[in-house]
Amino acid sequence: NNNRDNNPQYRRVVDVAGNFFGGLRRSSQINGLKYLLLYSILTTSALIFYFWMLSTTEHCMASYHQTLVANRADMYSSDHVVLSQVSLFEKRAVDNSIAIVFANKEYVSDGYVQNVVCSMKRLQLRNWVVVAVDRKAYSILVDVYGEHAVHFDEQFWGSQKRQSLRVDYHATPDYLHFVHLKTLFSYKLLLQTSLNVAVTDGDTFWQRNPFEFVPLGLSTNNFNDCDMWFSNDLAGMPIYNGSIRLQAGVVFAKNTLRTRMLYEMWVRLERHLYDSDANTNAAKEQPALQLALLTMNHHVAQANATLPHRTRSDELRVCLLPHRLFPAGKYLFRGSVAISDTFLADNDNTTENIYIVHASVSRKDEKSILMKKLGFWPLEEHCLEDRRERKSDFHHDNKDEE
């Protein structure tokens, strides 16, 4: 071992090992450079692809918006749905705004539709139209209000069944199909006219003129204003990350591109949920609305808040109507007997400031009793001429009705 430096055999081993490990070192350096170069190429390619996708997406969205504007009257051409006699709405509009109430035979028979119209007439409003959804409701309402205030498109509502749509808390498939057609009707009305539209359920009561609170007309048009106003089911609940539960019973919609895009997505998602849920076999209005909102660039604010300047033209602005002024459901009603303590505490023990009452959540057979008891039923006292009970019209057999 002491003489290993002079040992030729040892020197050969050292030389072979040195050459071997030296080659490995040079090879690893070369491979490292190759991997670094390959990584750089892949990263650069990924970045180029990402920015190309961004520009392509923006271009596609711009083209889609242009297509929507160019084809306003036929956006849902796959369904070939075109509303008839839309001029009736235009003639009744005031400041380019119209309020519509949907009415089936059942709600006419129980007086709900006549009650909400009576409340509008007491406020001296004339920009309203009752939309009949079946022939029987139309024949009765025309006799009460005249052809100038009642719309009926039999071709559109032809698939609507005439039997009782909702008799309990739970919505039947027929009822959900009915509210889906309401959404589609509102969407088509926005497409075929330039009108701003207020949609209100038949189980509402207008105590004060809501157009004094909601700047819906042309005279109050502002680019930074809300596009749509909704009531909110979750009274007093905070909004987390824009996640809210909108209530479609009272809706004010400006006729903007953003509003029409929301309605289009709303209708499509209702149908998608209908097709994907074999258990209930029914379109879902409320879930579809929540999902439609999430698909859009949107901003949610309180209706009385000062909105920031709109930086993007495609930003949908949704405003929440104050609960104390547009109350509904359990926030307003305590069971079927009284006004809720929460509502009274928020409103100094008075209901005088309410604009619109929506008797949602309550059982259908309890709504009129509750509204009469609480003073939200002016029909019997102020519009008795509108409460023409033609009982014989409601007791024909199915054969005669067909």
C-alpha cells in the first residue's frame, strides 16, 4: 500500500475510474443544460398559449354580444317562440316601463289577481297588464278589465295545464313548468320590445308606488345604475362572496344587454336542470337563477347604496330591495295569524312604509285569509266591481273546458 503510487496496476485502476466518473460529470452537465432548455421552451409555449386563449375568449365574447344585439328578436330561435300582440304592452307603458301580473284560472277564481290590480289602481297606476295563461282566465279578465289591459297568447301557453298548480307548500311539476314559462315570457318580452319590465306574482299587494323607489324608467336612466332589482329570501343575512338567494316573485328589470343575457342563461339553465333531474321532471326556477348569476360578471349591492363607476360594460348590476320596504315570507308573516316581531322591530311597529307585500311561503289556502286580516286585501272594499264571481265559469267539466 505504501508503494501504490509506483504500482502500475493501481495507476491503471485510478486512470479508468477517473475517466469513468469524469465522463459521468460531463454527461450530467450536458443533460442538465438540455433539461433547462426544454423547461424554458415548455414554459414559454404555455405562456404564449395562455395569452392566446385570453385574446381568443375576449374576441368570442365580443362576437357573441354583437350576435345577441343583432338577433334580439330571435335569440331563442331553436324554440321558434315569438310573442304575439306585444304592442299591447307598449301602449300601456308609462316612461317606457310596464308591470305584468301572470294569472291562471285558479288565481282569478280566488281573487288574488284582482286584488293586486286593485292595489295598483288605488295608486292611480295605469302601466300594468295582466297576462292570462289559460283561456278561462282570459275570458273572465277581459270581462273585468277589457282587452286593452289583458294579454293572452294561446300558442305560447298552449302546453300549460289547467288543473290546480299548487295546493300545498311543495311545488308540483306542473307549477314549476308554469313558472318556467313565466321566465321565458319575460325574457321574450325584453327581446321583442325596448320596455323595462316589472314582474310581480299574483299573491302581492302594492301599498305604495314602487316606481318612486326603483329608477326603472327612461327619465332616470343612468349607465351606473342597477340593471335588475330583486327581493332577497334571506332577510338580515350577510352576503358572502356575492352568494345570495334572489327571490323571483318581485323583479324590476331594465332592458339592457346585460339583463337579457341573464334571462337567456336563466331560461337555458332551467331547461338544463329539467333535463338532468329525472326524479322531479320539472324546471327549477330559483336554482337556475342563482346559477345564471354566477355565470356572469356581476356586482351585488343594496338598492339604496351609491354604486361605483362601472368599469366594464358587461358587468351586470343586481340590487337588493330593502326587506322592510319589500317584505316577503317569514320575515313579514308570523305563521298565519300576525305580522312577525322581527318586521315590527325593524319598522317602528308600523306597515305604512311598505311598497310591495309578497305573501310567499304561506300556504295557498291561507294567503287570502292572512292578507285580509292584516289589511293587504283592498279588493272587497275598494274594487268590488272587479270581483265578479262568475262561479259557473269555474265548475265546467274538463270536456267543456277543453
